[in-house]
Amino acid sequence: MSTDTLRFPAAAIAADASTATVCAHCALPVPAGLVQEDAERQFCCTGCHTAFAILHEHGLGSYYGFAERREAPVQSSGRRYEEFDHPTFAQLYVQVMPSGLSRTELYLEGVHCASCVWLVERVPLLHTGVSRAELDVRRSLAVVEWDAAVTPLSAIARQLDVLGYAPHPFRGVARADMRRREDRAMLVRIGIAGAIAINMMLAALALYAGELNGMDATFTHFFRWVSFALMVPAFVWPGRVFFSGAWASVRTRSLHMDLPIAIALAAGLVRGAINTVTGTGPIYFDGLALLIFALLVGRFLQQRGQRLAADSAELLHAIAPSTARIVEQGVVRDIPAEALLPGMTLDVRAGETFAADGVIVRGHSTVNAALLTGESRPSSVEEGATVYAGTLNVEAPLQVRVEEAGETSRIAKLLREVEESARRRAPIVQTANRLAGIFTAVVLLLAALTFGIKASFNAPHALDDAIALLIVTCPCALALATPLAITVAVGRAAGNGMLIKGGDALEVLASPGTVVFDKTGTITEGRTALVRWVGAEWVQPLVLSLEAGSSHPLAEGFRRAWPGMMVPDVHEARHVVGGGLEGWVDGRHVRIGSPRFVAGGVVSTAPEVMVALHTYDEIGRTLTPVHVSVDGVLVAVAGMGDKVRDDALQSLRALRHRGWRTVLLSGDAEDVVRSVGAALDFDAADAIGGATPEQKLAFIEQTKQRGRVVMVGDGVNDAAAIAAASVGIGVQGGAEACLATADVYLTRNELGTLVELVDGSRRTMRVIRRNIALSIAYNVVGASMAMFGLLTPLAAAILMPASSITVVLGSWYGHTFPRVRRTATRASGPASGAASSISGPVEAIA
Amino acid sequence: MSVVFLVLPLALLVVTGAVLAFVWSARSGQYDDLETPAMRMLHDDGASKEP
């Protein structure tokens, strides 16, 4: 994550897209400076060159024949992955199989298409000792099996990294295995129930036709016995789940839909069996078989929706680095972060993330704690200062003595908080679930009444009517109504850039409450941009030329502000830690950096800058000031900051118009938050700054007592708040932790999606309510007919599927989210690995 | 019409075969990942034979 944001793509330098030369590996334009006149092939970066060379050397050149290819420069981290061979790593992530081979699952960054599958499954095999490499694109997981005695895992990891698929250990192997087994069992049950139901229908059709037109008693008997023979396996195999559910319901003394289902199944089977043997009365088997099938399908759909949550929770751990570089008696080596102990000395280079909490023992630098606290401006640190795991070392190498590692670090505690509040969150009682309890009670009562009253009056068929009532009212349509509508809506929403994890999110978003926004990365774009520039235009190329080689966020802000500008050469460029840059450009001495650093060499100030410094106080208060001097004259002042999203005001107004209360809650400095809040029409009391992650959590919990709270944010500092809120929404560019805990993730980088989400949720709830009303209407009709003994088996056979079909059609054609072709949903960019693995299951349902 | 006494059990036998085939395929994990195999089948096998 961290290395990703700072490693800046070489192609970005060449914003000049007119260059016709394209990279032989990734097909992106090659920067003018890198074009080699005499070379046969051109490459946009050394990563691509290396990847190309490897593929050709090993006869894998047919990779370039794929129509769809990874279109991004290869960004290998160049890490050694030594920690992959460490005993602690093996203990945590590697299984030894009976054959003696080792097996592990690796989470790969940046896999998304057919050519990725091809590469990832072939390249590891180039090492002797690797017996299997298999990729699951949807989840970005690769299974590797190898002989640890022949090849170390680090060699395989390096090879994948060189090709641009940086590997990370995957921690959820055991849980994923269990889920896979559950899934398969479920699928088997559905398959069997479906096959039996369909064949049962054929027999039933013959019976109904015979009833209308007259059929020889021999054939009637035969078909009834065939139905019975089919019913038994449906009952003992797929039908068994309802009995275990009903048993659980009895044991816990709670009314569950499984209870009337199980009673109906048992009563229907027994009565049907007796009627089959005696050759009189209805046999119910067709209805029962269809019931089992439809209920299983509904349950499967519901489970798949919830699956999404568990899947992405694994990504949570991806933020904290899995590896650390330690110094022991002057020797530097990589070990897994899990093996870190207090007292060890960490070596952290510029652009790397701290792997543990600790105290700086050597060096000074700036630290970006945005991930942890939301503070958008990096702060400078020196010897003796405390740094936290998960924050980013921006400028210079540091040596840190480890104080707290692993589970006791601040970030680990925060993540644990996240997991706990996700678990603690009271499950929103869904309308359908609430109804199910009432429904169950009413059905059982009615059946008992029907039997009791009729039996006491010695009416004929008392038992048959009671059973018919149980079967016909079986909550087929009711059980399908909610999951089906939600599944369809969630699928369509995914096509519109909204990945929704659970149906309860839709329920909460359907009616207004309080919506809390994080500032950095949510209301703003979350990256440093040039907001104010005071100074002459001729200074700009000088600034850019000096900043061109820097990976500092401020430098990237300049590069994005002035793309495609011709840049003169720099000589003797020097980077002063905590200060800025200086160097010679076109024979002039240029200094860029903090006011204090630049002031050191300034003898005079240009008039316009003088005016700006005295009259314009935004720079320095809410923005990070950057001064530029040329030959001792202060010629320009730049205000760098985080730009507010273009559609922020419009979207906020739309939400307020729909009755939502909007709150801005940020960890950033108070005055920054206040000025952004004022610009976006937030109430003064509702723009809160300087909030720590813990305070954010408290605010959400407090607000939640008065009504539903939606938290929109990104980053770890929001994760606890997002998990605690009634509904948490993560936005594009957010850290992966946020995706893990959020109920909804917006893939389109704009706030307007939020308004669409709210509208779509309201429409979805309307469809659900309509579905439920329809299925209840059917049930009332069916139940009354059964109670008065009017329900013939034929009427029941028509009524039951009719109600289900109405619900299916209503869900499918109901207007929820706009329908889109599913091809446009693939996310791209740095988060593509995570995004595509999350969008996958949703699309699959759609 | 009495041919139905022969044909129907036969039909059920065929169904049983299909169901068993489905159970086998589901249990051997063929429905675990529905996306990757679709991409994998486009690949030539040539290079993968090399150890």
C-alpha cells in the first residue's frame, strides 16, 4: 500500500501523450527522455524491460499475443522477500502437505485479466521444485505448491514481484477452506433438490391430467408410488437442513421460519405416505419437493450476499506491512513483521511504512500519519520521537527502536476495535425476518385451530385440511421476497459503481438520518494538490525541473498541476531533509521548500509575493506553504493542500434536500476543517476537527443513540467509526481497511454516487415491501381456502408457484438501480486488485 | 401406455446418473471459481509443459 503510493509511475513524467512510441511490454507511451533511438524495442520503465526480458528468455513470448493485457507499467518493489523463508512465516502461512511439498496462498496485487492468469500460472513453474501455481482472479489469490528443499519461497515471490504482481501472505486460509466446503455442500443440496422437484412435477402433471380426463387406477397408483420414491431422497438429503434448523429453533425457544417448514414437511410426508399406501386422498409430494428447492435457492442467494463481507475482511491486514528490516550487529536483514520483538532496531527507508511502534534512535524525517489519524499534513520527527506502525516515513532513512510490535501496537489495537464493533453491531432486524416470526406463529396457530375445531365437530378431512394449510402457506414467496429483491438491486448497484455488502445497508439508507463525512479523501480528493500559486509563470518550469526526481507528495502535487510542461535540466540538485530542494537550473540557483529553509538564502522579495504574504493568510493557515527563490529573490509562494471534490457541494445539497443531517468529522486541524465546512454550507457545530480515531468512534456511538448514522470515509482512522455506524460507506481511494469494514464501497471517484445510492435504496425497499405484500396476499387466500376445505391439490399446485413467480418477476423488473451492461464495472488504478476482488462476487450474482 | 412402466424407471435412472455427475463435479470444486477457468482455456499449453 505505502510503497504503492510513493512509487510513482515513470509514465507519469511523460504527460505529453503525443509521443507515438509505446512500451513493448505494457503498451503505454514511452517518456521522451527514455526513447532509445537505436533500440529495436522501447520500454517505459526498467520494470517493463525486465519483465519483457524474462518472458522472452523462458519462451513465454506468446504473452504478447493476448488481446487483453495488463496496461500498466510494471512496478516491482524490488524487495528481496527474505522474510518468506523465515521459520515464523512458514509456521503462520505455509502448510506441509502429505506428499512433503509445501503449500501456501499468496494475495497478489494487480491481477485482473486473462494474460495475468497465464503469467502467474506459468512463471513460478520456471523454478525447479515448483509443482503447481493456480490463480483465482476474482479473489486475487494464487495457490503455490513447491518443494521447500529445492526452491525457497522468496525466489518465487521475487519472480512474481518482478512481473508486477507483488505478493502478500494470505491469512485466511483455514476459514476460506471451511467456506469452500460449505459452499459445495449447499450447491449439492440445491442440485439434488432441483432435479427431484422437476421430475416430481412431471409425475404430478400426469396425475393432474389424469384427474381431469380420467386415468386407469393402475397408472394413478404407479405415478403416486413414483412420486413417493422421489420424495424420500429429497426429504432425507436436501430437506434435512430444515429439520436441523427447526431443532435449533426449538432448543433456543425462538420462532424461526424453519419450524413451520419442518412441521409441514414432516406432516406432508407422513400423510402423503399413508395416502399413497391406501390409494386415497392427496399426496402433496410435488408441492413439498418444489418448496425444498425454492427455499434452498433463496437461502443460497442470501448467503452469497453476506459472503462479500467475510471475503474482504481478509484485506484488513494488508495495511500493516508484513515485513520489517532489522539491524543486528551492523547486519541488515528482512524478517516477517510477526517476528518483531521490542528492543530490536528497525531500519526504515524513505517511502516505507513502519512495521511497529517505536522510538527514533537515529535520523530525522517527516512522517505521514494520515492512515492512522487523518492528519493530511506530514509532521517532522527527530530522535526520541515516537512513531506508529502503519504510518509512512516520507523523507529520509530512520532507525527505530521497537517498543510495541504486533498485537500490542496502536494500529493493531485499533483494528481489533474495528473487528469488535463490527461484531457488536446489533443486526438490523430486517422487515422479512420480523415478519417471519409473526408469520410462523400465525400459521402454526391457524393449523392447530383448523384441526382442533374440525376434529371436535367430527368434520371429515380435519387432518388433511390442516396439512394443506401448512403446505400452501409455506413461506416460499415470503422467504424469497427480500433476498431476491436485494440480490437484484445489489447486482445492479455494482454495475453503477456501488458495491453493497449486505441488504441491511439498503434498509438503513432508504430513510433519512445523520450522515457523517470524513474530510481527507472523502470530501476532498485526498492527495496533495496545488491550490494557490502566487508568482510569475516563468518560475513554474524551474520548480518542476527540480521536483521532477522527487517522490515527495508535494512534488507530485506540482507535477499534477502542470502536466506536459517542457522541463530544463538540473545540476547539483540537493535534497535537504525537513527543508526542501535546491539546485542549479539554466545557470540560476533555485531553492524550493519550507519558508524557513528558503528564507535562509533570500535577500529580497518580489513585490507580488510580498503583497500575498501580507494579505493572503489562507496559505500557512489551512494550506502547506511552499516558497520558491531564484538567485536569492523570493519569487513565488505556493499553497499546497487537499482540494475539495468538484461535486461535493452539489451532492451535499442533494442529501440535505432529502432530509439528511450532514456532519463533517475529521482528524485534520480544526481551522482547516472549519474553513472547508464553511465553504460547503455545513452548520458551524457540525464541522468538527481534530478528532482522534477514538473520538470519532465515540461521536458515532453517541449519535447512534438518537437515530441511524451513516459514516462515509476512508483510511484506518475511519475504520472503527465506519464499523460502528449503522451503515459505513467507503469511498474510492480509501485504504483497504475501510473496504473491509464498510457496508458499501463506492468505486466511482465522486460523491454524487452517494445520492444515487440513497435513491436506489429507497426504491429497493419499495420493491421489497411490494413483494412481501403480494406474498402475504397469496398466503391469506391459500390459508382461507385450506381452512374451509376448498383447497384441492391442483389449486395448491397452482397457487404456490404462482406466488413465487410473481415475486421473482417483481424483483427483476422492479425499478431499483439503473440497469447497466456489466462490462464497464472493472475498476482500474492502484486499488484494482482489491476492487476487482470485491466486485467479482456481486457481478457474478447479477 | 404400459410402456411407461419401463420407460419411467429408465428415465429416473438417467436422472440419477446426471445427479451423481453433478454431485461429483460440485464436490471436486469445479464450481468454486467460475471466472478464472474461462480465461485459462484461452491459453496455449505449449510453454507450460516445460518443468
